[in-house]
Amino acid sequence: MLRRWPAIALGLLACAWGALPARAAEPTYLLWSVAGTRNTVYLLGSVHLLGRDEFVWSSGIEQAYHDAESLVFEIDLDDLDPTEMQRLTLELGQLPAGRSLRDVLGADLYQALAQHAGEVGIELATLQRFRPWLAALAIVHAQLNALGMSQEAGVEQRFLDRALADRKPVLGLETPAEGLQALASLSSDRQREFVAYTLAEADSMATELEAMVQAWQQGDTAALAALLERGFDAFPDLYGPLTVTRNLRWVDVLDDLLERDDDYLVVVGALHLVGDDSLIDLLHARGFAITRH
């Protein structure tokens, strides 16, 4: 059976969470530079939630950060309002009045999810108003935290902290609402399947995510592309909204940045930079000169 969940999780949680790699002496990572009309835009593939000390500032990343006048994340993390983000998440991820998670999932699937939730320290009764996609992500987040991984140790947070200290401007490629919409638009049937696969792959998550992020650390685009392809075999209707649709929207923003005078470092989830219709492919198609570092 293909281990599909890790690739799906990394794609779905691109705004929030990631995985635990084995550390290399001088990691390669996924770093490109794109030549603009008068500037350079660097593209770095990230993992958003890591174990402590699992990210190192390689020489290539240090140079890209030094060159960039501004940083660009998937969303503008500098201006992110936690209260507004919570309101938006609940607006998109809460069930209508009179409906419960137990009703939507059915007795058997709900009981299986409740057992797994309890194993990672969540009482599923507290998520009764959540749509299945949001309940599943909350449980995955708890499982990753239990494995010793945190957003604070992830790539984005490390860059954000440094940018704020250095007073470098921070921008976003999309709004939080745009990032969440791919999940919120899933049909009820697909959300139930999403929960089922979450449960099926829970036991292998640590091993599979470690392999995935090790490929990321080593800059192995072929391995990451293969994992992406296998992962979305289980959810073909997620591949478009979570990767292609967002990449097509983002490449227009990158096109605009490449017409400016300042240099930029753009940090996005690693799976947006590999496979078919990646940002790298889309920029190549537009005629930009791209260099791998």
C-alpha cells in the first residue's frame, strides 16, 4: 500500500506544519535564483514545522537572505492577526448549527478518530463543531507536536524572526482566506475520505515524513516529486486546488516582483517547487532564466 498521507500532509499544511529531517553537514535544500529585468528573486522550498536545531543556515541561504531587500512568504506572516485568522478558520471550518462531527463522519469513523485523537492528547468532543478537514488537521498538528516538532523551529518562523530583527519588509503571495479555501471547498465525501486516510497512515507518519524532509534537506527534487505524485494519487481533486491553482496565482505575483528593482527571497512549501506545474516550471515557461544553487 502506498504511504500517501505524508505527501498530502506536507502539501495541505504548507501554511502551518512540516516534518523532521536527518541533519547534513551542509544541506543543499531547494534554492533557485530567477533573473528579473533589473533584479533577482530567490525561491526557497521550506518545511514549516521542524524539530529543534533541524534547520541550519547553509551558505547558499545566507547569501540569498543577505541579497534580498524583502522576504515573501505564502501569506504575510508579519501582519497576520491571530484573532482574525482564528475567526476565518472557524468561519470556513465550522459545521452549520445543528450538525456535529459525529453526525458527518458516522459512528464507526468517528469512533476510530476519537481513539486516535485520544492517543495524541485531544478529546474529540471538543471538536464537535469542526468540519472533518479541520478536525483532521488539528489532530495531525497534535501528533506532530508529540513527535517533538514545532512551528517555532520551522523554516518560516526562523526567517520571520530574523527579518523582523533586521527590519526587512515581509510580504505575502496570497491571503489566509485564499490558502484555506482549497480545504474548505472539499465535498463532505472527500472530507470523510481525508479523515480515513489520516487514520490509515497515522502509524507511519513519523517515518514517512522523516524520509520526505530528508529528501528536502538533500535537495532531491526527483524524490520529492515522486512523493508528491504518490501522495495525491489518493486525493486527485486536491492536487489542483492545493498546488496548481495556487502556483498559477502565485506566478503572477512573482512575475510582478521580477519587474521591480529590489531583490526578494520567496519562501514557499517545498512541494510547490517540484513536480508538474511547479513554480519553477511555470517561470521557465514564461522565459525567465533560472539557476539552481
